Amino acid sequence: MNNKFLTGLATALMTTVGTTTLIGVSLQSSQASNTIDQVDQIGVGTLVGQEISDFQRPNVVSFGPIQPDSTSETASKQIATLYVHPWQSQLAVTLRIRQIPVLTFLGSKAELAALREQGNDIDPTKIESKAIDRAKAFAKRLNELDNDNTFKAENLSVTLNPDKTHSIKLNSEELIKLDKGVILSDTTRNKAIDALQATNRLRRLMGNAPPLTAIVNPNQPRNNESGLASVRPVTSRRKGMASWYGPGFHGRLTANGERYNQNGLTAAHKTLPFGTQVRVTNLRNGRSVIVRINDRGPFVGGRVIDLSKGAASVIGLVSSGVAPVQLEILGR
């Protein structure tokens, strides 16, 4: 990939119906951009993980939740922010809740080119982009819900649609459809798992609601009364201590031959086949995350799994370093 990309920085404030959504823009090429193109397994999380290493940190200037009317309190209460950045030579908009990446909206190469043509005075509002429009609408709705005293995060769910896409819903209201233009920011490349991960992340960040373990399937045959479609059947369960590893290994080759991305949702296990999906639940706080096995370890006695920093962040493991967990083996 050509590293001589035009670099531009700007911040655009978009105010609609009293809700301000902050959009940070970065058009800087980085090693992360190259890594994603070369190693397909790493995923979007390389660019937009919760904490990004220095060599791949997008050069984004954020001025916080500011709006022209300094007397308004709306901006200071917003939890959803948007960041525009390049991804695989196309425009991308990542939505963060409380600075945690949740969903990434994918635009086109033409839209990215249109932004670059603006030079150093970049304003996303000056181009037509369905990705930006969808991201703004979703962020606006989430900010509204966060300021609604009647909102309950446990009412967020995910359903399987007839066209095999998934929708995140609040009761019967469709908040967002996860089609080919919307993906989990640190995608596992499994649509069902990504949909469940995104929904659970919203449930936790918007109200600390417990995670879901299944997807609602309204098209299930009537003899299945539950109407729930499990992401994958649990083949076995284990308990033990988990740890995490990160900065010192970031960018190195893992045991399965891919580059280790500390911001992705992966893990090291001594014996499970590479590609195995495992649901890891922190028994101290009930938080869970689904990871993909791509490395070998841990090599410290008494530990059953070594999580990436991104996965450890999701279940609140980074500060403690280790924690008791339950592993649910979901297969490949």
C-alpha cells in the first residue's frame, strides 16, 4: 500500500434536534492500515481498538463534546462519538460509547478520496456519505436514550432477520441493522458472534445490563418454543485463572502465523485448535467476551487462558492482571 497518503485533520460538530455528535477525522496512513490489508484475520480492531499502540494510533484531534451554544448541556451528556478514518482504502466511521469502539460503518473509496481532496481543511459534512449519515443517526438515537430516564439497557436485544442479517433492537424498535455496511469494530468475521458482541457491549456500556447468550430468531419453527438461536452450541465448560498479554508482543507473529493485535478479541490457549471460539466470563463481575484462539499459552502455572489486551479490557481484567473465569468452548 502506498504510504504517502495525504494527511488531514479536522473536527466537525453536527447538531441535530438538540443532540451534538462529535466526529474526529484522521486521514493519516499508518502501519496499522498496511497490517490490516496484509493480514486479513486481524480485523478492524487494529485501527480502532480500545487502546491503540503508539505506532498505529490515528492522528485524531478531539476537542471533547463541544457545541456552538456554550450554555447547552446536551454535548456534555453525550456518550456516543464518531471517528472518521480510512480502512482498507475506503472511508470508515467508528462509533464509540464512552470511548469504547462498538460499531464501524463502512463507506467507499470514492468517499475517502473526496475527503482527501479537501486538503488540510477536512469537513465530512461537505461530502455525501451513507456511512456518515447512518452513523450520525445511530449516535444521535443512543445519546437520546442515554438521557431518557425510562431507558433500560436490559431491553436491548439482537434478532436474526430473514435476509440473514441481524438487527439490534430496543423492545420492538430497530436501532440499527448490521448489514454489509456495518460491522463490529473488532470483528471476529462471524456475523452472529459480532452481532451478539455489539449488543452486549451496548447493554453493558449503556446500563451495565448482563450479557445475552443467544440471538432472537423470529423465523424459528414453531416446535422450538424458545425462539432463540444460539450463536454456537457450548461443547464444554472449564474454570480457572485468566491473564492477559499485550504491548511486548504487539505486532509479533502468533503461533498460528498471524500478527498479534493486542486490541483484537483473541487469546492464547495451550491445546484448543486455532480458530476455536471461546466465551470467557469474568466471575468477579459477570462480564463476558467471545475470543478466537490464535496463539499458544499461557505458560504460567495455574492459568487456563491468556487474553489479548482488547479482550481483557472488555471483561475488566486489565487493572487486576488476573481473574477467575469460566470458559465456554463454542467450537470453530
